[in-house]
Amino acid sequence: MNKLRIYIHIPFCQSKCQYCDFISYDNKDYLIDSYIDSVIREIELSNTLLKNKEITSIFLGGGTPTYLPAKYIRKILSKLSFTNQSEVSIEINPETVTKDKLIDYKKMGINRLSFGVQSLDNKLLRLMGRIHDKHTAIDSIILANELGFENISADLIFGYPLQTLEIYEKTIDEILTLPLKHLSCYSLSVEKDTTLHSMINKKILPTPNEQLDRRMYEITESKLLKYGFLQYELSNYAKKGYESKHNIGYWKQDEYLSFGLGAHSYYNHKRFHNTYDLPTYIRNIKQNILKQEEIENITLNEQEKEFIMLRLRLNEGFSLDTFKEKFSCKFTEKYEQIIKKLTDDNLINISSNKVSLTDKGKDFSNQVFLAFF
């Protein structure tokens, strides 16, 4: 059976964060029932694509999946065939999860929790527009562990306006005392059409400091390493054996199907997504219409470029033998001049049949990726 990864998008939130540009709403609760019915129907209509596939991971993201009553999550998962070996993750806002919900999640087969902590500084959390505080985040992670969840992850943001090095270091030090197996530490990206972008443009908040951002990145790696968290991807750290199987699948170009509003899929060397308009999505599904938008056939050349970019995100990089096997050419010959420039600049390293980013290359990863496009 071919392996397949599944993403489910839940676009509802209690409150939208200042920096968020995901497709999510904090004022459309009246559509929740119709939306969940639509997601379930979309899965049913996609039965031929799911047939004879081994679902290796499922990720419920958003939005805020835990904002919804657990019965909705159970209804969705009941439509998917997965095993105890499958990694089943759900994104959690600490303010919206309860003991009863966590117990229900465990019963329905969810075995990995991803807490959107972002910071353990209350002032910064309010500035971000987060609805939880420091103690809610800490207490919910401890509760999940006490209820038997072993695979627990937390997300942090660094480089946020008014976030000092001291504030970030304190968050790292405190988060490392919690029963976590995985940490995702993201450098802030200020996206257009967000409240944060508007506030920076209006000079209400300062522009993020790139030098401070890089210093925070360096501190992240050094502190986490002392506690047994190994960096396996540019923004992700895990204790051995607890790397995110779902996200690794993205970086290794595994096939994935996504369900829900605006959800993107990669299947049979095609990339496509659902409509970004919520009423249109619900209306189409009610009429048994699966309308895929911006269908893009990924050529072998494009697959090759993406292979380089995505694999270099991983600390392990990629092997020259794997590249030759997949694309019937030698990486070192085809990209000889680019390789020379990047190695001379100490951005990539080639040794023992492996290509990977150097420490400096991680800091300038976008520059490395662009060199191949």
C-alpha cells in the first residue's frame, strides 16, 4: 500500500491573533455544523483517492481545532482508516482545551498534541493577541502529560516586536522544565493583511530587528541541545524518536491529501487546493462537487528543485546517491558552479555522500534555496 498523509483544516477560532494570516475566523460559529458536515462529505467523495492507501499521519490544524466540541473531531476521524502506528496530531490553544476534551482525544486515537504556546510572557502574549496566559499554557501541558499523552510539542515565536532577548531566554528556560518531546521555534514572519503588519506600517510597533532575531535563533539551538532536543529541521527540535512524522513527510515530498477550506494537497505529482471562500466551499460540497483550484502538474525538473530545497531544510540533508536515483543525473555535475559558490561561501557542505547546510547556511537558507531556482 502506498503511504499517504492527511491534513484537516478547522478554520474557527475564539479570537484571531495579530500575526495570523491563515484562513481562520472568529465570527462564523453559526457555520460550524455545516462546515464539519462538508469536511466529512469531502472525505467520502474522495474515497477513490484514499483507497488502498496507508494513512501514516493525520494533522488537525487551523484555526483552532480545540475550539470546537470534541464530538466534531471524533466525527471527522471516524471517516479515516488509520492504525495505532499512525501519528495523529491536533493543534491546541491552551485556553480552549479541557480535561474532558483531552480524555476524548485520547479515546479517538489522537496521540500527538501540538500546543500553540508562542511565549510565556503575559505582556507579549497580549500583544500577540493570544487568549491564554503563561499559567494556562503550563497547566494544560502538565495536565495532558498526566492524562497519558507522551508525545507533546509546543510552538514558540521569536523576533516579535518588543520581545527582548531576556524575555525570550526566560521563555526557553521555563518551557524546558515541562514534559515536552518536541519544540517548534519559529522566526516571526510579518505577513501582509495581518493586524501586526498594519501596526508596524503605522509605526505603532517597531520593525523586527534582524540581528536580534538571529541571536535568538542561536540561543534556541544551544539551550535546547543541553536538554536533549536535537535540531532536525530549520525550525524544529525533538528528543530522539519524537520528530514530527507528518512534517517530515512534507519535506520528503510524500503525497498528502488535505480536507477543508483552502486546504492544499500534493497527489500524483499534482498540487492543488480547495476554494478559500467559506460559503462557496460548503455550497460546493452540498452539491457533491469537488472543485480543485490552481491544479499544477509538477514536472520532473520542478520536483528536482523542490527536492533540493525541502531536503536541505532537514539537518540530515540528502545523499548524492538518492539524488542520482531519483533524477538520473549527478548533483555535483549538474550544479557544479552553484555548488562551488555555495561551498566557497561556507553555506553548504558536501562530504561522505551527503549534502547539507552548514551552520552559516542555516542562517542564510533562503539565499541557498534561491541559488537553485
